[in-house]
Amino acid sequence: MKISSSEIRRIFLDYFAGHEHLVISSSSLIPNEDPTLLIVNSGMAPLKPYFTGEKTPPEQRLCNIQKCVRTNDIESIGDRHHLTFFEMMGNWSIGDYFKDEAITLAWGAIKDVFGFDTHRIYATVYSGDNRLPNIPPDEESIRIWNSLLPPERIIRLGANSNFWGPAGETGPCGPCTEVFIDRGEELGCGGKDCGPDCECGRFLEIWNAGVFMQYNLHESGDFSELPIKSVDAGAGLDRFSVILQEVDSVYETDLLKPIKDVIAGERANNISEKSIRVMTDHIRCATFMIADGIYTGNTSREYVLRRLLRRAFLHADLSGVQPQNLARASSLVVKMFSQYYPQLTQNQRVIEVAIKKEGDTFGKTLKRGLKEFEKVVLHSKEFISGEDAFKLHDTHGLPLDLLKEIAKEQKIKIDEEGYRFFLEEQRKRSRKK
Ligand code: SER
């Protein structure tokens, strides 16, 4: 049976409310009193003071669906499941249950409530890591999973995969146990070591069934024990929808497909799938950011927003999509999501103006920049030197990441090291001044 994303939201919250979790609302994407974090990137980010004991939560068991933005994987946007904006379905125990109940709760939802095929489920657990010599392997989670899964589907991994946090530079963090679903050999790389930690896309992480918040990371790089042991668990709504709606990628779910269709319009068969996906993802993310009061600019989160919009407009230009389609897609985001996030409708006009303004300004820069780009390419054939790349950025407003995308389309190489040399020289000059 296929389940709509609104059903998934309802079932998730009902399940945890039925297990005595208080349903709280999603916080803004702008972190509240957390200078170590640019944009809310996880369900637990707005709850950090509860884990450290600085604030008392309204209840010890909480759950919600939190809007999140992560742009560290921006280069991966266009594959089946990476997104810059996503909604995290989260449940938390603040000094209440710990590993046993966290894993049992997740398993109950996976098996009995959502009816995932449990033969395809894998769990990863923290194996210990030389880089964190004082944090022992998570034997307790291994023991709990052993009662639920065959041993070959319990995978032990190091800190890169199974130590989560903090959200931001400092704060609560701990070993975690994640749940993956095997989407089938045909989606895999066929490598002999292919497993849940392989990037090929065969294994999709559907739930971080528990970050066991035991440690506080300080500015010095030292960990201290937190006063209480807590659980931070989260499942991506888009990823749940991929599996439960039996589609190939997040872009075919009811959360993104309508937006993608508006963007592609009549050109659907003539645009690269990657470009449509980048535009779809970035426009949804930008719309949510503006609704929460972020405006385009050249620093901090304002630059994150500008970069997303400019990337979306660049892909529109490269693939012949009208900028109006991006504006229409943004209006659709407002329409589709405002029942859960009313600030979208409240700020609809601001969103429209901000996107149009960025599109217009960037359109002019891009036109000029592309002309210069073509001149450079005419002389240097299939290579752009570091000096030219720097000039295109500094004088003609084409930053390296966008330049790289244009160059990639035309199979042209860029001397990135050279570019960085000229950038550093300029920084030295301005520091001297
Ligand atoms: N904070 C954890 C994560 O983002 C659990 O939700 O994976």
C-alpha cells in the first residue's frame, strides 16, 4: 500500500504521542541563541539546551517534524536522495529512556506501523574509533539489535558514520545507531565491500534510531559527560516517502514531484535530470529560508541562500528553463507546505520579491560573466587558467562553484589550484591595506 507524505506525518506523530511523547512544533530555521550554528540542521538543534541541562523541557519525551537545511552535501544534490532542505521526523528522550527503548520504539514503527520489509533492514552501530580513544564501542546497541536482526545485518562502523554531532561547533553529541534499507542490488555499485556505508545509493538511511547523547564537546576539543543521558532520533520524511510510495528518488515523491513538474514545464524531456533536481531542491529550500526571515547577502546564512538561488537560476539558464518557472515553483511550495508551516503564506509576498530580485540581478551578472567566459574559452580552448578563473570571479561576478558548473557542462577544465593562489594573493593584499 502506498502512503502519502501527509499520512506519514500523521502516523509518525500519533505513534510517538501514543508512547507518551509531547508533540512540539517545528522551530524557525534561524537558530535561537546559538552562535555556533548558521542554520538549523537537525531536529535536535533547537533543543540543545535541554540536553545540556541549561533548560528544562516541557516533558521528558518529545517529538515533532522539524524543517532542516544542510548544504554541506550541495555537490551531491541531483542524486536519488540528497537534499539541502528536508523535514526530520524526530523523537527525543531527555533523561528518560535510553538505548533499549529507543531502538525498540524505532523497530516497532518500522515493522508494525509503517510495514517496511524487515528482511531488507540493516542497522549500523558504533564500533569505537582510534580518534576518540575515550569513547568505547556501543556493545549495548549491538546486543539489542541482536535480538531483532541477524548478525550479518548489524554493521559496526567508526566515528565518521556512527558518532553524531554536535549540531554546530560545540554541544551534545554521542554514538548513534542508524537504520538502512537495502533498495536492491540493481541500484548498487556491485563492489564487494558495498554496504550501508557505501555512497552508491543501494542502501538508504531511513532512520537515525538514536544518537545516544552522553557527551558535550567543548571549544577546546575536549568532551565532558553530560549531566543526563538522552536520546535524539530522527527519520527523514522525504526518504520514508521514497520507500513507502515505491518510487526511485525523492524527486518522484508527492513532496517534490509537483514542484519538479512545474519547473520542467514543457521542456521536461530536454533537460538533464540533474539540472531539474538541483532547481527543484534549491527552490524549495530557498522558499523556506526566506519565509523564516533570511535574505540574500554576501556573508553567513544570507550567502547560503544567495548561493542556492544563483545555482537554481544558473541551471535554469543552462537548460533553457524560464526564470518564471522557478517563481511558479516557489509559489507551489508555499501552497503545498503552508498547512504545516503557516509562515510560508504569511511571507508569500516577501518570498516572491526576494526570488525575483535575486533572479534579475544575477541574470545581468550571468549574461556579462558568460560573455567573458566565452572569450576566455575561445582563446584557451578546453582549459581555464587560475588567473582567468580568478578574473571571472573577481571582475565579472562568476564565483568558482558556478564557474565549475558551467565548465562541466562544456567539458572544460579549470586550474582550481591556480585560482586559489590568486585568491590568496588578493586576500594578502587587502589584509596589508
Ligand atoms: N540528529 C540526528 C541526525 O540528524 C538524529 O536525528 O541524524
